[in-house]
Amino acid sequence: MKRVLCVWALGAAALLLAACGERPQTNAHGVRVDSPPWSGTGAKPNTGTAFTAPGWEPGNRDSWEAQLKVRNQRQNEYLRIN
């Protein structure tokens, strides 16, 4: 009985210590992938891809903000009812 308890305690200790071995999550290639949201999808402007809104110019911050305002207004139920 004492041996079973000792084996169980060692197994529990091994499981608890396994969480201490977590490696830091860093970008392995050293390439920075952060970019502003208005920089676009990499597609050519006004090509009509599924990921760009019509009238939005990739790389133009003012155009991006205008598209956000239009999208937010379309989600407003008070404006949609009238």
C-alpha cells in the first residue's frame, strides 16, 4: 500500500511539474507580421475579392475608417427599421 501511494505521489508530482516547462512563444523566423488593418489583404485595389469591401482602397486609412462607419451604421437596428 505504501509503495502504491509513493508511485501515485511521484506521478502527480511529475504532472504538476510538467506545466513549469512551458517554452516562450516567439516568432521563430524573426519576421514581423504586424501591420495596420488598413494596409489590406495584399490583393490589387478594387479587384472585387471576397475579403475587400467595394470602394475601399487598401493602404488608405481614411477609406478604411469610412468603410467601418458605413458597416456600423448598417448594423444599427434603429436605422434599419425606418
